[in-house]
Amino acid sequence: MDSTKSIMIDISSDVLDQENLDKLVALNNDHALTIINKFVSLCKPSKVTVITDSKEDLDYVKNKSIELKEETPLKLKGHTIHFDSIYDLARDVSSTKVLVSKGEYASPWINTIDREEGLEEILKYMDGCMEGKECLIQFFCLGPTGSKFTICALQITDSFYVVHSENILYRQGYETFKNLNGSADFFSFIHSAGELTGDPPVTKDISKRRIYIDLKESTVLSVNNTYAGNSVGLKKLALRLAIYRSNNENWLAEHYFIMGIHPEGKKRKSSSFFAGAYPSACGKTSTAMITGQTIVGDDIAYVRAWKDGYAHIANIEQGIFGIIQDVNQKDDPVIFDALTTPRETIYSNVLIVDGTPYWLGDKRPAPQKGINFSGEWFPGKKDEKGEEIKYAHPNARYTINLRELKNLDPTLDEPEGVPLRGIFYGGRDSDTMVPVLESLNWDEGVFFGAIIESETTTATIGQTGVRKPNPMANLDFMVVPLGKYIANHSKFGNSLKNPPKVYAMNYFLKNPEGKYLNGMLDKKMWIIWAEGRTYSEYKAIKTPIGYIPLYKDLKALFQQYLNKDYTEKEYVEQFSIRTKHLLDKMDRIEQFYKKEQETPEFFWKILNRWRVELKKLKEKHGKEIISPLELV
Ligand code: SPV
Ligand code: MN
């Protein structure tokens, strides 16, 4: 034991005691020990604690997070509140960079920094960043354990909130790590909240917030932040590493929810599993939570070709870090119930009034005072720039384990994942795409994902409401050339005997007066229609851009599920082909993809076909907006 210690672990016994040392040695993994040695000596914590999968260790994290005031208990049992710095309430895209070597190609919208320069900068910020603090070391599994999907991960951090969140959101993996038999095949995340200020303590030096992705070492370094999208290694930091790996191994790592769709009154041999990618804050979680359906996951999934000829998909998480704004009793009864009853839940950046959390759009009377990320809050409070501080942040979140939800699909831990029947792609698009559209084939479906445009939201720092391309809702996390990523999608699906059907979705279409054309509940009709299409149950109208539903089928669905009279006028307004808007979109998309050196040929072919056929349609009808009734 001692000789192992002197060779492998170079940490003073004042910092790492025998019990914790033993836990590390038992892993029998030199690569992990090398990383731990390196970062403990750089970050200089006063204490190192190794967290195994035991309840005792997990409780230690929870209790210590409260003791250190990273979290504060609320009125209901298991509920806590965590506040991030007022400057750290969303993902910081501009400080998140991929380390690249000289001469390496990166698509222009991938934020990069020269590897040497980036490492020098961030390692400088990390030097001594844990002084006087306790450092936690924990091991996790991305994906169901013991499965082809599983990727192991090592997290080193000085934030108990980060590890507590991870323990809710991911599967513990200390025991699985032992079974790696010394392999270096895992992801590593080193994080520090940096110097802290205030009560509760938050990151002080936000100008030195950096999140640097080292693809070569399968490592992400993140410093001077606590907002989970910046700090929690296993979430979007791991997604970036997985995108890199999957694109070199012909599988997919996606910003997907997964749901089981269960149409009323229809007997299926098995559940119908669908995935969907929409940019953050565009209805992903609420789709996966549609009443009557089951949820497998709401944010990140891996997809692999399976021997049955289907793509199989697995949620790599086991919890939800969900946007809380607009969650209310009427529209999201399952989540609302879970959030207002005792269970392990971390709230972040909501308003606390006498130990009870309030958030925007909760449909309760607006509170008049309380504590939020700005300290004591009162109506009319302004920030430094003179802008009003709302009582809760629009990107305020809740963190819960999926097992807390009564609509959880029983396949969450299935090592084989589940066969994927369909994929939804969508964005916040007020004027172009119809509410639901089926692709003509797999490559046209890849095109649907590749041409997502969406108005920016509060999930990222910066201006909101700006229309931007967001391929597969994954652009923020892209670490390989976009062209390579699109080509990988094409190749992946075309190699399957039963590729998923693909649907473009748009929940945000408006009329020329700016009024939304669909209600919150309408998306249920689109998913039930899509599911039925995968069983060839509905006929559809072929348009230049794909298949749209027949009026009679939607009318029947609205009647059945909402007891609503869906009028032909509504259908025509929603499903007309807006040729001018679509052609303008093709121009924008062309400009965007022209910047990419590696855009595959099939993409340009489809874009040109859309253009030619949309123009023809416009000319044939002598107008810009063509009613679906004229296309039957
Ligand atoms: C998102 O913004 O897409 C999220 C939350 O799911 S974050 O962890 O910030 O990425
Ligand atoms: Mn997300």
C-alpha cells in the first residue's frame, strides 16, 4: 500500500487521509490517479474527499452542501435552494472554447482557442483555486450501467452543489470504475467555483470564468462558475466530449429527449419511442412530459445501431435539470405535483418566500417580497444596468431524479436502450415551418435537423429573440466540423435497416398579427399523428418539403384528445406552405452552410431541390402562400 502511495499518489496525508487514499487505490486505475495527482497539486485544496456510491458518502455531500451554504433547506422535506451569481445564471457560450492544435480545422461557429495558449490561461486560473477548500472526487456512469452505451466519468470539483446535482442527475459509478480494469477510457471533468463572495457564497471573479474542452485528453476544465450548464461536468461538458467520440465511431450523441408515445385505444406490440431535439427553452421537457405519454429522458441521449436493424437510444442521465418558468398545475400537472411535494429537489434561482419557492409563470399570485439571486427582492428592484430584476430568473431551474415522476417509462435503465421509431426536430420559429412535417426519407430528415433556426432564449447569456441557425439544437455543443457531423448523421441512418422517421416540429408559429397559432396542448396531436404515421395509419399530403397531415385526421385527433372543434380555417392557417418564407430560409441556410468547408453533397442537393420545387409551386399557384387544401 505504501509503495503504491509513494509511486502513484503524491498528495500529503494532511490533505488526503488514509481512508480516502484507500478508496482511490482500490480503483486500480493509474490514469485516474495521474489526473487526480495533477489537479490536486495544481488546485491546492486543504482536503480531498473521495465519494463512493454508498449512501453514507452521498449523504455527506448533501449535508456539507448545506453546511457550506451552497444550498439552503426549504420548508418541504428534501427541498433546497441554490443561488448562482447574478452574472452566472445561464450557459456562457462565449467563454466555452475547444482547445485546438495549430492547423486544425474547426467550423467558424465553433469557439476555439489555441491549445497551448488555452491551457496556459486556464491552468493559471486553476493554480491554487481550491485553497482553503475541500475537493471532492467522484465517479459516475453516463448511460445505463453495464451497457454498450456506458461511458465512465471522473469529476473533481470544490462545489458540493455540483456533486449533489450530479448525484441526482447521473448514475454513481465508483464500482463500475473498478471494473474498468485500469483502462483510460473515461471522461474527466475538473471544476472549481473559484474564489467565493457573499452569503450565500457565489463565484467572485466572473470575468475569469472559463470552460475549456480538451478533446485529446477527453477532459473539460471549468473554473469560476457554478451555473450547472457551465459547471456540471456530466451534462453539457460531457455532451461535447461525446459528440467528438460519436462522430469518430459512427454513432450519435444528441441534445435529445426520449419519450414513449401511447395513442389511446390502439394496441401496439411495444411502446413507440421517439426522440426530439429543440434548442434550450423551446419545449423539449414539456413534450417529453405530455400527459398520457411516458418519459425516458429530457435532455441528452446516445444513439447506436443495433442488431435488430433499429437505432437504439438511451438516456445518459437519470434526472431533469429543468426550466421551471411556466410550470403550473394546469399545463404540467406531473412536474408541478412533483415540485410541490416533499422529495429531493434542488431549486436554483427562483424566489424564496418563507421557505417556499416561487417562479415566473407558476400561476400563483405574484409575490411581493422574498430572497432571490440578487439578495432581498422587492417589486421594482433594478440591476446595475437599471433593468428590472424579476422575482425569479427566466432560466431558473429544478433538479430532480426522473424516478420521482409517475410518468417515468420503465425502460430508463435498460442496457439495450430502446428502439427508436421517430425523431422530432424543431425550434422557436414564428413564420416559416408548419407545425408538423414528415421527411421524405432519412437524408431529408437529417436536413430538417440541419436547418433548424430558432430565436435565442434565456438559457444562454446574451440577447434573446434573435433568429439563429441551430443544427440539431446542438450547435452550442459542436466540437467537430459541422459538415462532418451532418455526414455522420446521414451515414448512420442510411446504414440501418429500419431508420427512424423524422419530423420537423414548430410550436411557435404566429399569424401576421403576431398571435401564436397553436395552444400549449396542440403538440399532443402532432406527436400522436407522427406515431400513427410510423404504423402507416394516416395518409398524408406530399409537399415539396415533406408530408403534412390531412385535415380530417387532425380534426378527429383534436376531437378525441381535447374535445375541441379544430376548424378548417385553423388547419389552413397552420399548414399552408409559406413559399416566400421558406425560400428566404433557404437563402439564410445557404449562407450559413457556405461557411462550412465540409458540408456534404447530399445537403446541397436537398437544399436545391427544396428551392426549385418551392419556386415551381409558387409559380403554379400564382401566389406565395399555398393552402394545404390546394395540394391534396
Ligand atoms: C440547456 O440549456 O439546454 C439545458 C440546461 O439543458 S444546461 O445545463 O444549461 O445546458
Ligand atoms: Mn439542454
